Amino acid sequence: MTTAAPPGTQPNSDFDPHLFRMTIGEHLEELRTRLFLSLLGFGLATLVCLAFGRSVTAIFCKPLIDVLQANQLNPQLFYSELSDGFMVYMKISLVCAGAVSAPWMAYQIWQFVAAGLYPHERKYVTKYVPLSVTLLIAGMCFVYFIVLPWSISFFIAFGDAIPLPRMTMQHIATSQPAGGLARAPLLDGDPPHPLPGEFWINKSEGRLKLYFDKDDLRVIPFGPSNLLAPHITLPDYIDLVIGSLLTFGLCFQLPLVVLALVRIGIVDVATFRKSRRYVYFVIGLIAAVITPGDLVTAMIALMVPLVLLFEMGIFLAAWKVPPPEADMA
């Protein structure tokens, strides 16, 4: 592995990287320094993310909460193990710390690897890294704002469509109290200034609320009147969100995969263009399996973006391709 030119040396076309070499000990020392700086950046990012872990957890849960409230279901999530809440908080904090510190850690790795690359190799990497990061962020935003709400809505609506077996309501043979049955006010939200002891039904949240004082508000959740009632646990939902974010973020790297296959010489641009129909068919199957719901939802949510990304990869691969004569020279 070679190193960059010494300080004070101006890079030029006659620079020979073989003139500057490092010993094995120098390689290990450089690697140790880069790993230490990477872990230091990750540790500092972890401390910052731990301070905002609870708020980020609420942000992760927002797509589910919005769908539950739209269906007038209890928006609270549950946990079955005593440590579930803390473990989810730590997991989200570490994942966010990794995302925040990723550019710094990638820079440190690049500083170690770049010394062993030729100028044209470094040019390829630095040219397409911004595009890769942009596609990764676009994929994560796409799944958070579009795919997750559609998926959650589909599953909640499917469970809500299964009715209870037909039953006959049993009436008791007693007279109704003189003052009538007790009634709780039915509100679209919470009253601005409730008094201790007051209670009401929050229709938007589907919960009966009892107010004791400013620091003590108790709730009684309501379930749907059909056969199935959602009991969603926090760890399972967070695992679903994190897995979806990573999966779609990697799927959105498809243009760079196509570009790499062409640049390496495994597949040429003409082959990709001739096999479009087969690629579209495979993408449609993947979209139908990954994205729940009807066919229209699957095509809009995943198939169309992946097809566009595939075409983007073909465009990048065909753009400024060196002619065969230049490769032979």
C-alpha cells in the first residue's frame, strides 16, 4: 500500500506512488489511529443521541400513531418484558449515533484506503459517494413517509374487517335509574382546563380519560368491536421500522450497482437494455411481496421507484463510456 505525497510535494502527472511505501508496522499504526478516531466520533455522537433518544423514539412511532388515531384506536404501544423500553431506547440511540457519525467514520476509512489507490481509482470513489449518500437518504425518507403509512394502514384495515360472530344482546329486566345512566362527555380532544375528578371520552384517541391533577392523568383504552384488537409491542414495531429503513436505503443503491457491473465489465449496457422486460418482471415480484396491499399500492410504492432507479443506473453507465480503442491503449 502506498501513501500520498509527502508534505510540500505538489501532485503532478509524473507522480509515481511506488516511490512512497509504508512498512507493515506503519500500516498497523495508521489503521489503529483511524479506528480510534472513528470510535471517538461514534462515542461523541452516542452521547448526543442519548439525550434525544426518547424524542427520536416518538418520531419512529409517529406513522403508527397517526394510523391508529385515524381508525379511532388506542395509540399506545405495549411492552412485555421489563427492560423493553430501555433496550429500545438504547437501540434507537445507537442506530442514530451510527447514522450521524457515519460520514466521519467513512472519512477515516477513506483516509486509510485512499493511500493505496491510484488517482483514477480515487476519482471514481469520490465522484459517486455523494450520489450514494443521497440515494440512501432518499430511500429512508421514502419508506418513512410513504411505505410505512401504507403498510400500517393495510394491516390495520385488514384486521378491522374481521367481524365478531353474530351474538344476541342480552337485556336486563330492571328499571332505568331516575337520573338516567351516567354519561361521559364525548370530545374530539382534551378539555383545556379540566378539574380534578372530571372524566371524558377522547374520540380521536379512543380512550376514556380521568383527571386527578396536573401530574396524574389516567386513561382507559378502548378496543374495536370486531374480532381482532391490535396489541402492538414497541420492540417489534421498532425492529420493523429499522429493518425497513435499511432495506429500502440499500435498494435505492440500485443505480450504483448497475454502474459498477458495467464499469467492472461483468455486464455491458446493451445487455441491460435488452433484458429490461425481465428486470421489470423481477422488480414487480419484489414490489408485490415486500409492499403489502393491493397491486396498485405495490406498483406505486416500490416498483415505479425501482424501475426509475434501474434506468438511472443504465444512464450513468452509458454516460461517457470510454471507447474500446481507449481501453486497449
